[in-house]
Amino acid sequence: MDKMKFLVTGCAGFIGGHMLDFLVGKGYETVGVDNFSTGKPENMANCRGLFTFVDGDISDPAVSARAVEGVSHIIHLASVPSVPRSVANPIESMQSSVASTVVLFAAAAKAGVRRVVQAASSAAYGDSEKLPKTEDMPPAPLSPYAASKLAQEYYGMAFSASMGLDCVSLRYFNVFGPRQDPKSEYSAVIPKFITLMLEGKRPTIFGDGAQSRDFIYVGDVAAANLAAALHPGPLRGQVINVARGERIDLNQLVAKINDALGTGLAPIHAAPRTGDVLHSVADISKAKKNVGFVPEVAFDEGLRRTIEHYRKV
């Protein structure tokens, strides 16, 4: 199988749609699969007619078998990505991450797929006080979502070791960018804050706002996925952080959005949420060394692009 053909699972999601844009833009033959449980057709709109779409759930062996046919590389993004939602519905979280991943991996191994790059999560680190987070730290998941994403990593290791399927798990930190859904109660903080503040409303911070995150622009995440997919040597189930390696606290975030909008909206502070991590910042030296990934989009530039998107929608 000399020709490259990519499969993007969860291609109608926020990251999945950007991954489609990235691959199609580089001229790769691409297949996408999604069941629209959380994804939206508009996230694939830029690539309409330029890729093959499989409408279905990868937890169905027939759907996974059809999706992986002739595929050389998989970017596995399908999951329900929310800590609060996993606390409310832990069975859904397990099924959307773990069960569907095992079905996909089994189909991929049978089809002779060269490599799977899968979305893992910095939530695996839990609330360890050690900073920055390094991949050799013992995991300490605090939510069903974190436990499910950690289980995906272990399946990646297991299939690499025993099934001939080379896997790598990229632990994404806080991904942001255009087209991220701001409307759900489980939405990520940046789109929610931007859209509220564009309407002149004060954003709500759960806690004192000193909690910090390592935010990475979605275009850099797509680039990291491709770098890992194309790495020439075996990756054998490795776990690799994908982030900028910088910390921004939520009070700083509100201040930066205020500066960009020319507003002075003070946040509302509410009680902290169950399962939330206080501080998160990555050591990204392994990503640089092992797959040659270096983030290119500065946080302020990514925030500018994101704000411009929400001004227009």
C-alpha cells in the first residue's frame, strides 16, 4: 500500500472539520466518518465534494470496516469530548471513546492500516501539582472522560504490541479556534467567553479564575496529527503531549478578550465544578523530538483569528 489515504473519524466535529480542511488542502485522498452525535455538517462544508463521507457510528463493525477500506493512516478523533458531560453520563462517555475505539482498531488491524494517530487528553494527568506535565507522570484521571481517554491510550499500546497496528496517542491540552461550538452547556471556555462578551454579557468563571490552561490553536493540532501520521519510524503506542507549553489563567483570558473587543466586562465567579483540573501546562519536548512537531500559532494570534470568526457568525 504505497499510496496514502487518510481516514478522519469524528470528521464533523470541531477538530475533525479542521483536520479535513488540512488534509484536503494538502491534496491527500481523505475519507471521513461521523454519526453526528455531537458533530455538525457545517464543520465539513469547506471540503464538500472533496472527500468521501461515511455516515455512521464506528462502534458498528460494518461501519468501521467500510470506513477503513484502502486506508493507510487514521486520524481518530471520534469521541464525546466533555468532562461535565461524562460525569452526567459515564456510560455514554465509555461507549463513545473506549468501545468504539476497540471496534475501529480491530477493523484497522485487519485492513492493514499503517498507523493510527488518536486524540488522547491531558485530563489523564488529573490534578497533580507537578508542572509542567510530562508523559512519564503516573496518570490520575478525575472524571469518566479522563478514564475513557486513558483507556484508549492503553488499547493503542496493546494493538501496537500484539496486533501489528502502529498507534500513537496525542494528549491534546486545551484546543481552541474557529467553529468551536459555544452554545452547549458543555462548551469549551474560549468560544463561550467570546460569544458572551461580543453580546456585552459577563462570562462566568467556575472558581477564582486563577486556574490555568495550556491553550493550543486547532490548526497546530491538525499539523501535529499529520506530523505523527507521517513519522517514518514505528511509534509503538507512544503517548505524546500536544500543546504550546505555555500557561494562561482564566482571568488573563477574560482580560485578553476585553482588550481585543475594547470592552471592560468583569467575570462572574461561581463555585468550582466537579472533576475540573486547577492547573495544566505541558512539557512539549517529546513532540519536538519524536515526531518533529513545533506549534506555530501564538496564543494571541489564535485568539484574534477566533474572535474574528465569531464576529462574522
